[in-house]
Amino acid sequence: MSVDRDTVRRIATLARIRVEEDELEPLSRELSSILDWIEQLNEVDTADVPPMTSVEDMPMKKREDVVTDGFCVEDVLANAPEREGDFFAVPKVVE
């Protein structure tokens, strides 16, 4: 797939990246080679390849799903501008 200078300019505009005129041609060649490589990857038959979450075949470590209060109320509220008991105090926003 070939990417021309106008396409590179449009991509740069959409990405809000400033690209100088003298950089357009090298970028178009580079993007074209990247897209050619992706097209080569699309030709690989992956029908019999199972999906992977990692290159290592190992089970995920899981922990018990236990609800706790965090056991650190004082640490959490230490930087609160105002507090009421064990809660943040916030100004009333609805009258």
C-alpha cells in the first residue's frame, strides 16, 4: 500500500502533529513500508492458533474477592480539607 504526501499531511493534521514539508516524503515511505509489513502479517494463517494472553502458558494468579473497608481510614482522610467523623465533608451543591 502506498501512502502519498497528501495522506501523510492529512494524518498529521488529524493527529495534531506538526510535520515540516521536507519530512513528508520520508514519512510517506516509512508509513508505506509499515503498511506493507502489516499486509504480509495478514497473509499468515492463524486459524488453528489459540488466543493468548501471554507468551508464557501459565494460569493467572487470582485473589479472594473480599469486601473490606480498607483498614486505613485515618490515612485516607489525613489530607482531607474537612471531615465529619470517618467521611469527607463537601460543600452542599444542590439547594
